Amino acid sequence: MHALRIVDEGVSLLQISKLEFPLDPIYVKRLLAIKRGEVNFTEVRDELDKKLVMLKELELTTKLPAATPELKQEFESWLVKELRKYYEIKPF
């Protein structure tokens, strides 16, 4: 269930550059049915395999920027700044 949800989130990010929350109630019902074992394992595995192939194909055509070391550093700096604000931590 979690693997399928994460792959679907990856597909969404690569297709439309965003994640949508809250999740659609019909989608949530399906995920919960998978979690409870109400969906055949082979069906879930096959769906996951297909979506993984789709994810790899979308990686080649996405409009999202490449994860360069500079972009990672920029993100980490932003994250630290935001966490410091949230937790009211003063700079050193």
C-alpha cells in the first residue's frame, strides 16, 4: 500500500509538479483495501510494476530541475532557515 502511494506521488510530481492533498476518498478506499489484504497480491504487484515503469519514463521528460549539488545545498539552507523559524531557534 505504501509503495503504491509513494510511486503514485512520484508520478504526480513528475507529471504536474505538485502533490495533491487530501487524497481522493476513492483512492484512499483502494489503498485501505490493499492494506487489509482485500486486493489480490498479484494485482497490486502488477500495478506497482507498471507504475514504476511509468515513473522511470517520466524521469526522462520531467520539467522539474535536476537534483544538482547546488540545488540540494539551496534546499538544505532553506530547510534549516524554516526549521529555525518554526522552532524559534536563534542563529549561532
